[in-house]
Amino acid sequence: MGVKENSIFSQIIEGKIPSHKLYEDEFVFSFLDVNPQSPGHALVVPKEPAKTLDELSEESAEAIGRVLPKISRAILKATRTKEFNILQNNGPNAFQSVFHVHFHIIPKIPGGPGLEIPFVTSPLDQDEARSLTAEIRKNLD
Ligand code: AMP
């Protein structure tokens, strides 16, 4: 399953670097982030050492999808919060700093700590939307 590599998360999964482990199964490992944006901020990581989400196998993707809600629920209960963000960065310009796929679960405390994003948006151009939709659909396999 993928080429052996040595990211810090692979070393955590292998127990070579300590972590506050929350969950583990055959495909997935989860632990607290060492620099939390809010209490309970955790990472959910596939054991497969894919660098970015687009490189991840369906098997690992399914396994992550299955456990994200369950781990989120446990974090919400434990931190007595109701709101949270899932953050998943791919590539250095998209704020990825560890090149091993991971999903952040970040509890959001109203008016308090949690993820802050300055969303920059502009209205969808209809011509561009039509051509992008066609191009993207063509590339789904
Ligand atoms: P990203 O910017 O999406 O690549 O996020 C990487 C995350 O990994 C950051 O939030 C770091 O705080 C976290 N991180 C890096 N090293 C460790 C570690 N040894 N244990 C726990 N979290 C870590």
C-alpha cells in the first residue's frame, strides 16, 4: 500500500514519536494536534502514506469517511462544544505543512478559539461554470 516514507505522521503511527492517541484501526490513526487551534483539535490520518488527498486510495478514503463523524462526536462531547470545522490542506500554498494526508477536527467555541478563515469569494460566472462543469465531469473516473 504505497511507498514507505518517513513523514512525522508515519513515525507517530509506528509509535516512534509519542502522541496523544484517540483512535486506531487497520487503516486510520487519530491523535491530538500538538499546536491546537482550540481544545480538542485533533488529526485523523490514513496509515497509507499518501501525500495529498487526490493520491489517496479508495480503501483509505472509505475508512477515513467512516470514522470522521464518530471521532468528531466524541470530541464534541468531551469538549462540550456543538460546532466544529473539518480542515484538510493539500500542498504548501494551500497551507499543508506535513506531507501525509490528514483531516483536522477543530471544535469551534462561539466567540472564542477555533478556526478563523477570511473567506474571499466572488459570484460564479455562468459561462465559466458551464465550461468548468463539462471539464470536471470529463475527468471523473
Ligand atoms: P497542516 O498545516 O494541515 O499540514 O497541519 C499539520 C498539523 O500537524 C499542524 O496543525 C501541526 O500542529 C500538527 N503537527 C505537527 N507535528 C505534530 C506532532 N508531532 N504531533 C501532533 N501534531 C503535529
